[in-house]
Amino acid sequence: MVYLDNAATSFPKPQEVYEKIYTFMQESCANPGRSSHRMARVSAQYIMQTRESIAALFNISNPLRIGFTANATYALNMAIKGILRKGDHVVTTALEHNSVLRPLYELKKKGFINYSIVLPRNIYGDIDPYDIAKAIRYNTRLIIITASSNVTGNILPFEQIGDIAKKHGVHYLLDASQGAGVLPIDVEKMNIDLLAFPGHKGLMGPQGTGGLYCREGLKLKSIIQGGTGSKSFETVQPDFMPDLIESGTLNTPGIVGLGEGIKFILKTGTQAIHERKQLLIKRLYDMLEGSGNIKFYSRPENNSGVLALLIDGMDSSEAANILDSKYQIAVRPGFHCAPLMHKFLKTEKTGLVRISPGYFNTVEEIEYTAESILEIAAGSN
């Protein structure tokens, strides 16, 4: 199988991730922060080491401002519902995932908040920072931006948008679901107040992991309450990070594996990882560009690692099924949980074929994929 669905979940992981999880499950898998015995202490030590690795990757000064979640969806919900107050206004974009859009819609439906949607300037998903600034109102409390479109791979100007948020005194939430582990993200330099990230995509950890960074001094409301191992006699949720958002037993084996994935990224460098993905995307694009039967919704430049396309006269699901069943190539068709972007692109009926190479894919695999798509496109006439 040629796996090209890394924007959904990266595969394969670095070998160290598999080995570390296996060893940990056999030797040290206890409940961190709940007991004082050796296995529990070892588990807690691994959790802290992963926090420290994440802090190093994103230039976070205090690792305890990072809370672990089950995925980026949980982190985004915790950030959105934890920071917003009745009457607030939010600025976001049409590129966002349903993990942002649905919580906002739910809060708006209840009359709690309102929001403005900024449209991209073209089909690739270019967002003009001026349009973000123009959408800010007197009661805007939060700007939410994806680091990179999960539909087209286009990288947003999230550093410039951070400057705009700071200038206007608005909190800034960056959804790093597409971009963490690939793009240089610096919470201090980029004025990021809240950073949501999954562990299983660019960070090369297992599924069931993710996290939320919350800037020092910024207070969130808890949306999930439960056991934290701290202040156990109090009936209210602790108001400090990370306990504020870490109710219940953590996915310790997953977090241990995530730590190994991030170590690999720190050792390899995000620049090298991004350059590798760009090389693969460019090769794929160059081989397909001459076909008159393929329409592109991505460009190789300013891209975090996605090529979105349609074959003339063919639904995206049909093309993906052929790639899977005939050529053993895994891609993702459909709408990618980004309905507003597909509405903007006018692909609500067909969806798009999303091809997302990973760091471990080879040029030979990319060339085989291009040849396979060209065969399918030639037969679609």
C-alpha cells in the first residue's frame, strides 16, 4: 500500500514511537499523578518529558501551560468554550474545520456569541490579513485561524494575523492540526494565546493524543470536570493548567509515543520535514500538470503537504476507490470536514481527492501515484 493520507493521520510513524509504546506498556504503564509508587512516578516523568518536548518545539516557556487532550477537536472545544463570554464576537475563516465551525455555530444558535467568516481570495485559500483586521469589532474577543488549510494545504499568514490580534487586544487561537511538526510555530514570536494541536498527524504520535497550550495569565473556564489528582477535597475543578483541562486518566501510552514522535521532529527539524513534503508535492504536481482532465485546487508553493484535485467527470470517491482497489494507493476523498471551503470552491457535490504525502514517502511512490492518476484520467473521457 502507498499511503498518502498523512493529513488525516501520519503513517508510518518513526520506529522509535512503536518501540517506546510497546516497552512502556509492558514495564511502566501506571496512572501518572495518582499514586506515589515507582511505576506511577515513571509514568508521570514520561508525561512531563513530552510536555517539555512540545514546549521546545513551539517555544513555550512553561511546559505546565500545555494540557493533554484526546485530539485537536477536544482542544479546540476547550479553548473556544473556555475563553468566550456571552456577547462576544469571533473572527474566523471559511477554511476552518468543523471542529471550529460547529462549536461556534452551537454557541451562536444559543444566542451566546456571534462570529464573522472571512472568505479566501482564491481557490487555493489565500487569506488577506487586512480582511481579518477589517472584520474585528468592538466586542471581538477571539480570532481563530487554521495554520494551513486541510483541504488545499495552503499556509495562512498566521504570524501576521498574530500581530493583528495583539494590536487590537484580541485573543488569538491557532489551530495547528495541519502544520504542527511541519511549519515553524513560535507562540511568543507569533503572539499565539491558545494553540490546539493533534498528536497523530504531523507530530507523528499515535491517535488519541493532542493538546492545548494556554498563555500564562489567560484564564479558561473548564468544560469537563473530574478527577485530576490535585485538590481532591474541593468540589470545583482546579483553575490552573494543566489540571484545568486534564480530567480523568490520561492516555499515557499515547503521550509517551507522542513524545518520541516529537523527539524525531526536533532531531530532524521542521524545515527538513517541510522541504521533503514540498519536494514530493512538487513532483506529483509536475507529473500531473500536463493532463487536460485534472483540475487542481492546490499549488506546490506555500503548501504544508497537500495536493487537492478533481478528475473531470468523476466524483472524488470514485477516483479514490479506484486508486485503492486497483493501484493500492490510499488517499482521502470527500469534504474533509470543511463545508464552507467546499461551498466556496463549488465542490459540494463532488468533493475533492486529497493527496497528502508524509516524510517517509519516496519519490518512486509519488511517481507511481502520478502515473496511476494519469491512467484513471485518461479513461475518464
